[in-house]
Amino acid sequence: MLTYPGFDPVALALGPLKVRWYGLMYVIGFLAAWWLARRRASEPMSTWKLLEVDDLVFYAVFGVILGGRIGWLLFYGQQALAEDPHYWYKIWLGGMSFHGGLIGVLTALVVLALRHKRAIGDIFDFTAPIPLIGLFTGRVGNFINGELWGKPTTVPWGFAVQDPAGVTQVLHPSQLYEACLEGLLLFAILWIYSMKPRPRWAVSGVFLLGYGLCRVAVEFVRLPDVQLGYLAGGWLTMGMLLSAPMLLIGIGMIVFAYQRPRRSGNYRYEPIGSLESV
């Protein structure tokens, strides 16, 4: 058993200015995404320009913040908003939805694709591995904030956590499970998988399938949000419900990508036989 240290959520205080760990984790994630995207764009086979990468990250940042916050308010935060009408902008207190952020990013990337005249599938495929380090740091931010804990457990890596009523329980560190699975593991898989040309939509499909599998697996040991509880059967959570379409769409995209292969516009090619040019 490990003891949760009870981190101070404020990383740095400069007079009235307070830099919180949760916000800092997002900044680190955005910088990592920018660096990774520029590194991938600098590869000899890449068709991406560095200025296009800067636009991509700029659009994605707004998509993550707006989509993540709006999604959380819609899916999880209606009670918090009812209690505090100003809660919608208090992002530093936590409250971001991955699924909402995903919708926001996808919307931003569609706009970017139209602006740069790139195939939407190519932009999705190029972007898929990029935000996963940010997903890792975001989950670490959840851990520092002491939120999104798992169920009570007897495993030796469980954390002794004291609730507001003073009751101590040993809980699964489900935030760290998600950081390792959805963040580091999925990043490694997607980064390696996308190192050489794949049919258009294949990388995006692997992202959706991989995230859906990781998220659903962790939801079995993660406590549901208090304001929602279990949606059905004493086990179905909002996270599972929102991730299920990702699994189905991901499988469909992978099948489509390999049954009707079209080569990605993210790479410069030599003649490649079976893949069609678009």
C-alpha cells in the first residue's frame, strides 16, 4: 500500500498569480505535441511543412480546450454548473472531458483540412499520435489534483486516500493506469505504426480502437463520477458509453482502410503497386 501525499494543486505562486499543476500539465502536453509534430514533418518522406504544423497545433489547442470543457459540462458537469453558474470558465479547478476534447479537435482539424486543401483523413492520420503525450500529462494532472480515483483495492500499489469526511480507503490509481495505457502505451503503438506509410484512415482507426479498449478496461476499476454514478447494471459508466462508438468506428475505419486502400498524402512515394493514388 502507498500513501497518497496530498499534493498542493498550486505549482508556483507569484503574488496573486497562481500556476496550477493541472494547467501546467496541459502546457507540457501542448509543447510535446508541437515538438513531435515538427519532428514528424521534418522526416524526408513527409509532405508537411513546419508552418502547417504550427497551424495544426494552434487549431488543435483551441479544439481541445473548448471541446474538452464544453464536453465535460454536457456529459458530467451539469450539477456543478447549476450550483455555480460561473463554473464553466474555471478550468483550473479541473473538469475536462477527453471525448469532448476529441470532438473539438476533430472539428478544428476539418476546418484546417479545408483551409490547407488536404484530405481530412490525412490530417486525422498525421495528428493521431501527436496528442497522446498530452493525454499522459493530463492524467498525471488528475492524479495531482486527487480526482478520478479507482475502486477500493488490496493490490500493493493501491493508494491510501482520505476523503473529505476523514475516512481513509485504499484505491486503485486509475488516473495513472490511464496515463500509462491511453498515454504512453498507445503513443508508442501509434508512433511506431505510423513511421511508414499506411493506407489513409488506418492510423486514425488504430487510435480510436486503441483508446476505446484502454478506456473501457480502466473504467471497470475506476469509480464513476459521483454526480452520475453507474448508468445501468451497477457497472456501465459514462466513460464506457462514450468509448463504445470509438471501438466500433475504429474497427470500421481499419477494415475500410485495408479493403479499399488509398495511399496517404502525408508521404512522398515511390511507385507502390496496390495502393491507389488519390
